[in-house]
Amino acid sequence: MPNRALILVDLQNDFCPGGALAVARGDETIEVANRLMPHFDLVVATQDFHPRDHGSFAANHPGKQPYDVIDLHGLPQVLWPVHCVQGTPGADFHPGLVRARIDRVFTKGTDPTVDSYSGFHDNGRRKSTGLGEWLRGQGVDTVYVMGLATDYCVKFTALDARTDGFAAYLVEDGCRGVELKPGDSERAVEEMRAAGVVVLDAGSIGA
């Protein structure tokens, strides 16, 4: 049984150039993902998959603007442009991603009352996506995390991996950040490192 898995975080159209919540140079992660997947027996992908009435969308809060921060059912919430809505092209994986190598997809952000940056749990850690349980069932104890975006979904996925008892590696050159504030990605990497996440580049991962 494989003891390590690659987690591809939110490699979706809306997070790539031209998308509703585009991350600068986000599409550069796709080539890294395709290059890495053959080195892993198990590859999983997370997918932001929001209902249109999701509470994290600024459009659903009259008078609010994208990137305002509100209290959403007891949790601080950045308000985002409408993105990755279920059934829309923006929620689909980037067309350049080799989907055939992905063993399982875990959707997140499906509950309109709470956002889910992490691939493992919602932001309040009230519900699990099932990812951690599924990985354990496959014999995985070590995860390699990459994708979009460094300072949000990648960071919280890696931190939850550590909290849930997995050894975790960040493939730094396979990530790009939102950077609402300059330096957010760098700070996110340091936060992950402080939690015991090992930071490396794709070139150091062999078969």
C-alpha cells in the first residue's frame, strides 16, 4: 500500500488567468502537477465546489465588496468574487491537467454557511471532507501538497494535514499565491514550516 500521496489543491479554471478569482501565473502550476504525478502511486485533487448562494461570496451580502471581511456564523470570512460555482466551467479543472492520473477528487466549500479552504475540513473544523479518512484507509501517512493558492487553500490543507497526524511536504514551486497583501505567500510558507511542513521543490522528488 502506498504510504505517500500527492494532493493537488484547486487546480481549477477560476483560479487561473482569465478566471473569476485568478491567481497570477496560476496556470504555471499545471506543468508541475503533470510532471509530479507519475512519481506517486496515489494522487488526489481537491475541488472548490460552491453553491451559488455561498456565504463567502461578496455578491450575496448587499453593500459589501470583494475582500471585505465579515463574521460568517462565528468565523471571520474574507468575501470573494463569485467563483467555482457548481456546474460552471470555472469550477472545472484546468484543461491542461492530466485528469487520468488523479485517483480521487474531494469537493469542498459545498455548505453555503461555511467556507472550506482546507482539503481536509471546513474552516471551523466542524465537518470533514473525508480526505483524511480516505488517505488513512489507503495506508497513506505522508502527503505532498501543491496548487492554488499558497496563502489560502494550500496553506490550510498543509496545516490540517499536520494537525491530523500526517507528515507533510509543500512543493513550493508548484504553488502560486493570491497575495491580497504583499508577502502573504511568504508568510504562509513560514507558517507551514513552523507547523512542521517540510518545504521543497518539485525537482527533489524522485520515483
